Amino acid sequence: MCRVCRPRAADMCPPMPLVDPVLVLADEADDDVALAPATCELLTLARRVGTPVLVHCDHCRGAEEVIGIARDHLPRAILITSSAMNDRISAQVAVRLESAIVTDVTDIYFDRGLDRIVAISDRSSTEIHTHTAVITVRSRIHEPKREPLLPEADVVVAGGRGVGSAEGFSLLAQVARALGGCLGATRTAGELGWAPRHACINLPGAQIRPRLYLAGGVSGSVRHSAAIRGARTVVAIDSDPNAPILREADFGIVGDLHRILPALLDELAARAAASTPGSTSTTPEPAEA
Amino acid sequence: MLVRLIIGLAMTAVAFGLASRRILHLYRIGRLGQPTDPERTKAAGSRAWAVLSEVLAQRKLLKWTVAGAAHAAVFWGFLILGATILEGYGALFQRDFHIPLIGTDTWLGFLEDLFVVAVLCGLVVFSALRIRQSPERLGRSSRFSGSHLGAAWLVLFMIFNVMWTLLLYRGAQINTGYFPYAHGAFASEIAAHVLHPLGHTANDVLETVGILASLGVVLGFLVLVVNSKHLHIFLAPFNIAFSRRPRALGALLPVYSAGKEVDFEDPGEDDRIGRGAIEDFTWKGLLDFATCTECGRCQSQCPAWNTGKPLSPKLLIMGLRDHALAKAPYLLADSDDARAALPEAERAEGERALVGPVADGGVIDPDVLWSCVTCGACVEQCPVDIEHVDHIVDMRRYQVMIESEFPHEAQGMLRNLERKGDPWGRGSKARLEWARGLPFDVRVFGENGEESIPEDVEYLFWVGCAGSLDDNAKRTSRSVAELLHEAGVEFMILGSGETCTGDAARRLGQELLFQELAKQNVETLNEVGARKIVVTCAHCFNTLSNEYPQFGGNYEVVHHTELLARLVAEGELRPVNDLNLAVTYHDPCYLGRHNRVFSPPREILGSVPGVRLTEMPRNKERSFCCGAGGARMWMEETIGSRINETRTDEALGTEPDLVTAACPYCIVMLTDGVATRKQQGRAAENVRVTDVSEVLLRSIRKAPGDADE
Amino acid sequence: MRIIVLVKPGAELGDSDACAVEHALNIARRRMDVQVTLLTAGSADCVRSLRSALALGADDAVHVADDRISPYDALTLSRVYADVATDLGFDLVVCGRSADTPNLSLLPELVAARLATPVTAVSARSVPPRHPSFPAIAEARQKLISTRILPSNAAGAGAAFEPAITVRIRSSCPNTIIYSDPDPHAAAVRLVDFLAERRLA
């Protein structure tokens, strides 16, 4: 069940005691017809720890409005999608409410044993002690305006000797585009002419720190893994089950990347189509944490 | 008679005057340098022996047989023919002068003439060499490329002049009857025979002309010598006497300032770290530069120069020498006013940066400084014991620690060393991964609460960073562990107690970080009571045995090939399987040249049935570096061709099934090289690169059907 | 003029903090009479990162010594920083924006909200600032780090000394999931599920 509250009509919406309210800041892409996918995702998360209360705000006074509603409803959490605009609001709200703030969260659940909300990020899980918490949720990467540069990219899709050819690299480039990231290559692949020099990653070059590093056909020598140490999530695809990179990866696939990558592209396209606004989709009921 | 005496003495006075002025000037430049480290003036015995063997016996020169023999002839000629100079001066005063006691002995006359002929033959050889190996013909690959060729030819010409004027004088002397030697002086007798038809008067005149010409040429030569690279004839014995013994390889010295070791925790106000200007070098360094003969033997061996990089050890030393000479007026000026009064060019020289882009007036270009792999091939060859590697590292120390100017790629390696204790930043917990899955348990210090290494453990196995973190090197560690287990040798590893020995930091010039790592390791090793240590990495080997004593760490360090060779010789390890492989062996610089360990790896290969070893053209002391030394493993190679590929080609030239080495970095570089050549279709698919220990292991394993790794 | 640079707690100076110090020093170089003061809060090993930052060129540092403050508790850190900065007085506050450290990516905004002035956020560049020279390191040993202690029950600090959060760091890959399946489609589905779970696709 979802309660929608429009502050402009606040007087038509008297405060009702709600069980475990969780404020959800609506995405600016929402309109009167349908909710933006980002908002739906927040609502899904919110349901895991309480009753969602959707808040639509005017961004000029956003912080004040959220603070006002929070003081009325005393929510246990306030979920906000991370973005440049929203981050300022999140900070203001946290400071004014003296509530814990957890950022770049990918998942949350309620831990019955501890009687606390736990927020999950790539490399940490945070238990929240304060009554209210401001939780900024990582936004799924949508179409970027232009391909990011390797040193700054959030997503890097890289290939090595195992790719076998320049054609294989064009496949990797497509995957990079689908994930909103940029193409990378090991020094070997660069020397073999399969990828341009500026895409090469190795220890003598600059370190990269993407959120996601997807490696295809990269065996993963210690020198290469030193260069990608800053990556928060590593996915590796290699035909050799003993490739060192599979030990370093968070998720590994042993198989032929020339068949897996096209399948990956298909699956990504299928999910993207399924989640565009206007299409019906059922957000699956989350399991109990 | 009187006339010639006056002329002779006058010439002498002029020449000595000119020469002395020059020598005094050079001496004053030498005094500008810092005092040296205290070891330079100790161990008189070994220094005297070095002078005997390298100067008198021409040991290093004779490594190149033809040129060496010719040089020995000319060198000894100079010494022996000193007698003729004595005879010449004597004859100015008294026409029939002869050296007291032995001055008429047949053997002396014969010896003198023999060496006149020998010197002339030497000159022919030298000329032939210079023509055949001229830079005009061979370009960069000539060892004379960059040397002052005109000056060199002038020197040869002058020596020739000394010889023929001497023969002229002696021939005329025979014909006028004043020659001391009745028999034996065969060449002079031939000259006399040639001059005889001219008649007595002519010979009389020629005898005077000859003696003055002969002495004049010698004096002229003296002045030439002190004003050219030929000064080495006087300086070389001193340079050799004061060089590092037994050789300027192996350990690097700590940072010294004004003759005292710099304490990085409490540095003096005026401490100079490394070399930032020419006057920061010690007097020995300046002596090194002045002694250089421009022979180019170093240049011919340098892996950087031979792969198209701008670094040539010879050109480096010559550049520093020329800069010292050019900056001398600036440095010797005793006040700011005097400096301001100097000509423009001399003042400008004073403002040049020692290390900086040549386009901006720098003396040594950064590309030159950072291309060095510290392999020591230059030091090995130098006939006058110049210490190129020490000077390069000292310049690097200033660049890294004072200017913070160094290839930024190495920053990552330094940060990983600082934060995680290994160059790849994996962290100490990862150091135990290599031992997993071995058919026995590797004993780790501290597992059972040990406070010091148990009595029954014979060796501490220092695995090293590469040995525990690099996939290729881990195979070596495992092989060695299995072999030691097989031989019943009890060993233990420190596991996460190890931190990087710091070799790369020191070669890069980051002495502060090196000392922190070294002190940490020495503390650990001393605490656990380490006595005997076995290592697989040649760099760890060098640092632990030669450099850790500088920090109070004295251990008996043995390389794994030495230990395994001994175990095979004692029968503890029995290689039985016939491997039927064509093999070649690459001498790692830090094992071979720096530490003289050449035989043990070959003994191991020799003990394995079916291994056919073919040496590469450049092997043992002349081994060509793999390219990873000098911290270059962590830098990009952007200039010229790849050192590792060059060495790989040399290895592949022996048509091996297996390329072996005894150091993990060599193995990484050669493996990369072979993989690249395979991709280019220039190497057979079956060629592999492994450590020597793996070969031994394969021959020992009881079931030949063991799966390959 | 005084610039305060906020340094995140920890023994090692993070890249974004080093870039923040450099940014402050760039400003200082262009003007006369600028003092660059570092500020951090946390346990005793923070002093090491302060010394590194001082070696980069900062003038002095203030260390709020308190073991109770979690290095990932952005709320509490922002309050401590804001209180001390106000006490010291400043013309500009600079803070590194770290994407790597859990929860601290909004630290600049939090401090800005408390101080009601803009805080300059500096992101880590891919090429961090140069290693300091040895003379700078030696000089940094002499620079002043003054230590402050938070009172145990400061009035106005509210419920401050209860940590707002507890963070558990998950080590890199304890649970590598390796998937071997001859069917590429199935593998792709599992991969996209994994990515979706982490909000990466």
C-alpha cells in the first residue's frame, strides 16, 4: 500500500498515524500519469522496511518540505535516489534531522534480531542506530550523454588476449555502451592493435576506479589486477577455469565469451525494454530479509 | 752540445709549465667534490692487488683479446720505454750517457726495441679497429659512436711520432757511435742501416735533431695527454686504487653527505641527498669522469643503448666530465662579483640543471637517467673501474627525494610498497596463497605460536613478493618447496611477516622508503632468529645478502640454485627422468654479474638427463639484461625496441624447447617476450619459459605422467 | 586568510584528500599570507595521514582525538568538523570527495549544510599529487598538530556520542560466484541478475 502526499495540498492530508513510515522522494521524471522507474524502485525498497510514503517536491524548497513531512510522520527512513540535485537535499535533511546518512546504497532490509535497518553497498553493510536515516540509493545507469573517459568511467568493459581479435573488441564495445560505460583493454591487447592505446589499463598507467569492471578474456596477471584494485565490483568471463582473474572477481563465468557476450546484450536489451515507462511490469514482492 | 742542452731543457720547462698548470687546474676541480664514504681508503691490500692485476697485468682489458693484447703492448711499451726517456735526457748532458749498471746490457736494448716494435704493431691494430668499427660505418652500434674520434686519431699519431723519432735518434746514435747497446737493439740497428748511406755528418746532425725531436714529441705528447681523454694513463691507477672492491656491483651504498651517512630520521641541515649538481659528486666521482678513455666498451654492452634508448654509459660519463670542466670557472670563482664578471658562456654553464631536458639546457636528459636497468654490464667491462651505476642511482636519489621528479608510472609501485608492503598492493595476507594445494604442509612461522625459528628448521625460505604474488613466480616457489621437501630439508616461511625487501625502491632512488622496508625486515628477521635464508629471487638475494648488513642484518643467504645444486651433488636429489629437451639458460644480472653465481644453475641443468644446454651468445658476465631491473619493471618502455624482446630473440636463436632463468622478473619478461613472438609467428608454439628448479622437479617426480601445471 | 581542509579519518591519506590539500595550496600560492590548516577526527593513527598531508605543504593541523567516532559516520564527522571549523575561524573550507569510502561521499554537502556556507568539494584525479620530497617530509615532522578532545557529554551535542551507524566492511571477494554453464543464455541471465541486484544494470 502506498500513500501519496502532495505538500501543496498538505492541508487536505492530515497526519495519520502510520506504521513504520518510510519517506520516498519521488523522481522528477514522475508525472501525473505514471511513476518513473526510479521511483518504483525506491518504493520497492521502501516496502522492505516499512510503509512507503511518496513525497513529490519542488526542488527549490525540497529540503524544507521533506523535513516538514518527516517531523510530522517520524519515518524510520527517507529514501532518495542519488543525483547531483538530490544530494544537496539529502545532506540538508540529514543535518536538520540529525539523522544518520548512508550513501550509494544498493539494497536495504530490516534486521529483526538487531531491530535495525541495514543498508547494503558494494563493499559494506551499515546498521543504522538513529531513529531516522537518510538513505541515498544508487541510481541505475541510464543512457549517458556521451561515452565517459576511461579514468572517470563508472563502468569499464575490458578485454585481453583471450578476445582474440579486433572484431571481438567491437562486441565488448557494444556491451560497454549497453551498460553506459567505456571500453578498456589490457596492454597486450593494445599492443596487438585490437584496441586503441588510450583504452589500455595496466600498472604503469593510471589506476581506474569504476563501480563495475567487466573483463572478458583477461587472464588477470598480478600487474593487471593491481591496476583495477579500485574497482568495486569485478565480473570476469574467461574460458580458462584457472584464470587468476576469476579468483579476484565477485562474479565469474567460465565459458566462451564470444557466445556469452551476445547473450548478455540480448538480456540487457530485453530488461531495458521491460522497464520502460508505460509497459506493465510487476515488481516482484521482496522476500523477507 | 750546449745548444741542444739548452733547447732540450727549455722545451722541458715549457712543457712542464703548461702541463703543471693544467694538472693544478684539474686538481682544483677535483677538490670541489665532496669527501667520499670512509671505505674508499681502507683495505689497502685488496686495492694494491687490484692495481697490480688491472693495471700491470691488464686483466680487464684482456677480456677483449685483440684490443686487449694491443693495449697491453702499448701500455708496457710506455713503461719500458721510460728507460729511453731517461737515456735521452742523459744524452742531453753527456753524449755517450747510458743508464748506470744495466744501461749497456743486451737484454735491455733488446727489450726497448722489442717494445718499440710492439707499440707500432699495437698502433696498427688500433687503427684497424677504429676503421672497422667506425661510427660512420656502423652508426650507433659502434662503441666509438659519440667518442671524440679526431682527438683519438691525434693520440695515435703522436704515439707513432714518439716511436719513429725514437728510432731515428737511436739509428743516428748507432751511426755516430754513442749508442749504449752493442747488441740486442735489432730495430735500432735496422734504422741505423737505413741511415748509414747518408754519411757521418748527416748522421751527426740527425742524432741531435733526433734527440730533440724525440724529446720534443714526448713533451708535446705530455701536454696533449693532460688536455685530453688520454689523461687516463696517469689517472687510471688511482681510479682503480680507489674504486669499490671487489667491484662496484652488488650492493649500492647508502646515502652519504660530506663523507658521513645521512640519517633520514634526523638529517643535518646541510645534508646533500644524492647528486643534484656536478659539485655534489665526490672527488672519486670526478676522478671517474676524468679517467674515462672513451673506449666505449660499456656502451657496447648497455641494454638501453642497444635497444635505441638515449642512454649510453660512456656518453653519460663524458657528459658529466665535460660539464665539470665547463662549469669549473663558475665553481672556482670565489665571490658573487667574480662570478658576475665571468664570460656569458661560463656563467650560463653554471646555471644548467644537472638533470633536465636537453632542450632546456639540462646536462643529463631524464630519458637517459631513467632508461638504466642497473644491470652493471658497463661496470663489468670498464677497464678503469668507473662506477656508472652508482652515479646514476645517486642522480636518481636527488631527483626522487628532493625534486620529486621521476616517471609517474613508478608512483603506483611506491604507494603500494608504502601502504601494502608489495609492489602490486595485494597486501600481506595474500602472501600465503602460493602454498595452497601442495601435497604437504609448508611450515609458517607463528602457526604454532613459535617465538623464534625452531632448531630443526635449517632454512628460512624467503619467498619474496613475486614468488608469492605473481602467477609464474608462484610455480617456482612451489617447485622449490617440493624439491626441498623431497630432499628432506626442513624449511619455514614467514608468510605475512615478510614485506618487500625494497630493492626496487632503492634502485629507483627512493632511499627513504627502502630504509624503512629494510629496517622492518631486519627487525623481523633478527627477532625470529634467522640464520640461513634461501631465496628464489635474484633481487631479494642481492639485497638480503649484500645490503641488509648495512642495517644490522647479517645472514647466510643462499640462492635456490646454489642450494639445489648442492643437494644434487650430495645425492639428496636424484634427477632420473629423461626430459629430452633443448634448453637455454639466461643469467639474471643480479645473480650472475652482480653476485658471480654462474655455475650452480648450469650444474642443475647438467645433472638432468636428456637436457641439452645451448648457451646464448651473451652469457655469464656478459649476459644481456631482461629489462626489469632498476625498477624498470614498473615503468613503461616507450623508446626504441623492447629490451625483453631483444633478449627473447637471442634465446630463441638457440632453438630451445625451454628457456630457463633463475629469477622471477627475468621469467616474467621472457615469458612476455615469448608470448609476443608466438603471436607474431616468430616463435614455435611449444617454447616455454620456466625456472631451473622446475626442470629439476620434472626430472625427479616419480610418476612421469604427472599433469602439467 | 585561512583555508581549512577536511581530512577523512584513517592512517593513510586518501587520494581525494591529497587532491583537496593540493587545491588549497594552489590557492595559497597565488595569494600572500594564507594559512592552510588540516582538520581530522578519529583515533590516534590519523596523525600519520596528517603528517603526509603536511608533507604536501599544509601549514598545520588539528586532530580531534576520539576513538568513538566511526570513520564512516558522515553525520557525526560533519558535526565535529563544523564545530571545530567554526571555533578556529576560516575563510574557506575544502573537502575531498571520495567515491571509495563508504558513506562519506556527501561529506562536503553535510558540512556545508551545517556551516551554512559553500564547501569546495574536490574529487580524486586519476593521477594523484606528487610524492613529497624528502625535505618536505623532514619539515613536516616539525609542523604543529594540535590535539583536541571532545568533552564526554557536551551540551548541545545531543545524542552525539552514540554512533549514528555501525559499518561492517565486506572484504573483496569472500564469495566469488563462479558460474559454469554450457548455455550462454542462462549465464547471461544470472549475470544480469547479479548486476541488477547491485543496481549496475
